[in-house]
Amino acid sequence: MLSDERESIIALDELQVNKSHLKDKYMYIYFVFQSTFNKIIMNKRIKTMLVLIGTLLFIPLIAMQFTSEINWDFFDFLIMGTALLVIGFAYELIARRSDKIVYRSAFIIGLMGAFLLFWVNGAVGIIGSENQKANLLYGLVLVIGVAGAIIVKFKAAGMSKVLTLTTIVQMLIPCIALIVWPPPATSWAPGVFGVFLLSAFFAALFFVSAMLFKQAAR
């Protein structure tokens, strides 16, 4: 009788072990399938991103055939292509870690503001031409944004503070430039009001991003 009970216990243990192995096997298959699926989706997104970047770079290339106002060389295309790649991969690696649509929206708007600031300031300049020394001050906005994001580890509450700071700095720059490089000694095309209006446009993007990050942190 005791022997039968031991055999029953052993059989039950073996059954549980077999079930455990079977469960582990199914879990392994599931994780392999999920990993493969995620890689396929990621590759599709990367390919889409590369196609989009190539399309955007074709715009100035085509425009150069019809106007002399746009005169990009290889170095210009290289810088712009690199900037677009950095922005694209930054979104893939950082923004997609959060499932919150508000966080992703805030990240996209912040990146869009930084990219447009870099593009406009590098291509034609915000204060006068792109060769105007005063325009170098706008690089401080990008430095604060990148350094601040790394310091706060891209957390929503910290990102809100960083974007608020970039908003303030964005509007302080034309004020400082007006004192250091006043017109008419320095070209302020498209005019002092136009410079402040353009700076306010970028500041508005950073402010909206900051408010969305603040909401995502709740």
C-alpha cells in the first residue's frame, strides 16, 4: 500500500515536471516569435524612416535645379542627413519606450522644434544671414535641450523642466543679440520684429512640448 502511494507521488511529480518543461517550451517559442516579430516591425520602421529622409533630402536637390537661391553642396546634404538620422533614431530608441501617447507627442514636438531651429538657422539664419555671429547663440538652445534630457534621463517630469528652460533661453537670445549686435551695425533681416516673431515660433513649440511632458508625468 505504501509502495503504491510512493509510486503515485513519483508519477505525479514526473507529470508536474513534464508540464513545467512543456510550459517552458511554449514560453520559449512565444518569446522567439515575439522577438522575431518585433525585429521585423523595427526593420520596417527603419526602412520607412530612411525612405522618408531620402525624400526630404531630394526636396532641396530638386529645388536647386530651378533656382539659384538654394545652393547646397555635399557637406550641406551630409549635415542635414545626419541630423535627420539622429532625430529618427532618437525617437525609436527613447520615445517608443513609453506607451503614453502624450509622452510620444511631446517628444516628437520637441524634436521637431530642435530640427527646424537647426535647419532654419543653419540654412538661412534667424538674425540676418546664416554667417551672422549672433546666430551661434541659438546653438545654446540645442545644447541645453540635449544635455538636460540626458541629465533627467528622459523622464517626463524632468523633460518638462528642460523644455521650459529651452523656451526661456530661446526668447532671451534675441534680447541678448539686440544688445551685443544692435542694428544697423549688424543686419537684422527680416527686421527686429521678424526675428522676435520667428524666435517666438520655436519657443512656442518647446513650450507645447514642455506642457505635454508635464501632463505625461501625472
